[in-house]
Amino acid sequence: MANLKQFKLPDVGEGLTEAEIVSWRVKPGDSVKVNDVIVEIETAKSLVELPCPFEGTVAELLVPEGQTVAVGTPIITIDVAAGSPAAEQPAGELSARPGGLAEDLVPAEKSGGESGGESDGRQAVLVGYGPRTTGAKRRPRKPPAGARPAAAPADRPAPAAQAAAGEPAGVGGAGNVRVLAKPPVRKLAKDLGVDLTTVTPTGPGGTITRADVEDAARRVSAAAGTVPEEAPEGATAYAPAAPKTYPFDPATREYRYPIKGVRRMTAQAMVASAFTAPHVTEFIQVDMTRSLELLERLKQRREFADLKLSPLLLVAKALLLAVRRNPDVNATWDEANSEIVVKEYVNLGIAVATPRGLVVPNIKGADSMTLPELARALNDLITTAREGRTKPADTTGGTITITNVGVFGVDTGTPILNPGEAAILAFGAIRKMPWVVDDQIVPRQVTTLALSFDHRLVDGEQGSKFLADMAAILEDPAMALVWS
């Protein structure tokens, strides 16, 4: 007799209420074990792979790829193997692999409650986040146009067999559609309005590449009589595609695209920050010549042999030393308890522009790291963020943030505080400029630092001293020996 259990979409972040099903890793008829990755979802913060809470056979996929569903919605049905641990326990109990990742999670339901049973009001959460006691709320959402059937046939032709049959690899029959494409390529396709199921892959193993998507977009645009702007080289690593790559309405002469995911989350957070914390911004120009010379010497040392080094590393280290001397910039405002909470640790946030929008993951305990450790952490953080693989836990708990606007050739700006933090530093472009050294005008490498801070927490004196200390360290890195 079948023992069917449903896996409901869990809350993989702090209070996230919905997620998009990006790709299924299983199909009906597949055998799965506890903690096998079964689906990749996209939340407002990151791409997350969900592990299977049960051992058994996949009976049905309840939600098609590309559809956004609310937390708590059943997404897959599994026929649990008789005698397996999952068959002996209520559906939805947590089953984390020993020493496993934080994403090992399943929904929490009442014991004895099947998929249709009553819940005690608790929602599944990421390990370590604690339970939520309120139900998920979300705006009504129309099913996506041309949504594919949730259930898929068990028999799926291999890419080679499909190509031999004259259909694009990754496309099955009877409405069953599976494509092989990395998250940045999927994002590009979404931006360009390209249906991946219509794209002929040229990558290894039937994988759809960026070039495949761009070729498909050009063909679609040519048929429609318009030519979309080609995405710039490296766009998938830095910024979302321009709005004009979205469908154009000739009647209104407008491009429209949905506000969702990271873009919606960023907008909500920035509005809350701008209208809650009184922002003050101060600026200082810094001679970075000695820091850049130090950076070149570091590149020759074996401790940094396998790492990509940039001026951001030294700016981050200078910030951490300046925080030690000016701890009030590493604080938060506790309205409920009428307290200012000064943190003894630094979780350093780095604003990263990704194809999905701006994310601010943070390096936990950055203040306790050596310079090589900090360099490696920065490399991992930025690479992971651009690939869309940042864990939800890594985007929470930040205490102070750096936004590197200099990579875009921008000199400075007035950054908006990350909610809950007292300060954010904008690091501008480094340019060769005339500078006075020993009463002589000489060319030097100069940048501008801009510090925005919450004036409820940080006075002008405190903010000024912090910024001056950063400048002193970057102008003469030997000061780090004095203050460390």
C-alpha cells in the first residue's frame, strides 16, 4: 500500500513568504534518500537547493518550474518506503544530515498530520532561525502564462535522443519540459524574454549557454521586427539586464518587468532605512599610493598565491581597525528596549551587484581574521553572491557594510544604510591625481571615501574620527602595526 507524504515549501530565510521553483532535480519514479537535493528554488535573497526529508519514490511533482508559490505550499509527493525512518515518523520532522549544511530542513507539522491535516501554526524554518508563529501572507498571484503541468512523465529522452528526433535537448514530450542551464543563464533568458524550452543547446552535455540564449533572443526580436540591446560582456556578473531587454509594448512605447525577488526586497529595505534612520554622509579624499604598493608586494607572497587581491581587501582591513578604535559605528538601535547596542564583533557586509539585483552578504567575525583569511573570505563571498548561491544566513546579522562603487568608475556617493546598521562606507574609484607631497605637486593614486551613518547612534565627531582613522591607515599602512 502506498504511503504518500507531501513536502511543503519551507521558509528558508527570516520571514520570506514565497519562492520560485527554478528547477527540479528529480522526476516521478525516481528513488530518493533523505538529504538528496530534489529542487532548486529562488527566494528574495538567493538560490537555495532543498534536500529531501524522506526516503522513497517520487510520486508527483506538484508545482511546475517557473512558478512562484507561498511558503507552506505542497510541492512534491513521495511514496515513502515501508520501514524507512520517514515512514515511522510524522511527515515533516526535521532530518538534518550529521555535520550537514544549514539548508537541511523540512516542514514542521503536527504529529499524525498528513499533508491535509491541521497544523499547529508553526512554519518550517531554516535550522537555527527558530519557528515562525504567524502564517505566510502574500499578494494574489496569477498562474504564469503557459505554465507547464506539475506532474511529469517518468520517461525522459536523453539530450542525444532528443536531438536525433529533431527536438531541442532538454525538451520532453507531453508537456514535460526540462532544460540544462546555469542560474545566470536562466536569469539572462528571463531578462531577454526567452523561453529556454525553445533554445537549442550547444554546451557540453546538452547545456544551454549564454550565447545560445542571446542567439535565440535575436531570432525572436528579428521576427518581431525589433532588435534588443545586446547585454554587455560580464553583465551576468555585475548587474541586471537593462529594462529595454524586456517585452516592448508599441502602443505605450514602454518596457515593463515585474518587481519581485531581490529587487522587491531591496526596495522595501531601502525605503524603511531612508525613512527610519536620519542619514548623515561625510567624505574624505585619500592618497592610496602606499596601499597599492603594498598590495603589489602581497601578490608576490605565497600566503596569497591562489587569491585574487584588490584594493577592497585593504579598505576592508582599514575599516576593521578603525572600528576597533571607534566602536560606536558598529552598533544598532534597539527601539523596543530604548537601547543602543554596540557589537564587540564585526560581521562585515559587502554590497554585491548580481544579475538578480543588489545583495549584501556578510563575513561573520571578520574582525578576528588575519589578512589572508579576510582575502579568502572576500573572494568566496563575492563569487558565491554573483553565482546566486549566497545562503540566507549569510545575508543576515551584518553590523557594518562596504559598497564598492569604484568598480563602476564612480568617484563617490551617499549610500543608504543597510537596515539595522549604524554605518555604511562607499569606496570610490582610484584615480591618478595631482597631490601635494612635501610641498611638491606630484601624481598620486587618490580615492574618495564616503561614510553614511545613523545620526541617532553616531555623532559627527565619532563619524569623523572613524573616517579619519581609515584614511590614516590607507595613506600609511604601517599605522596598522601601531593600532592592531
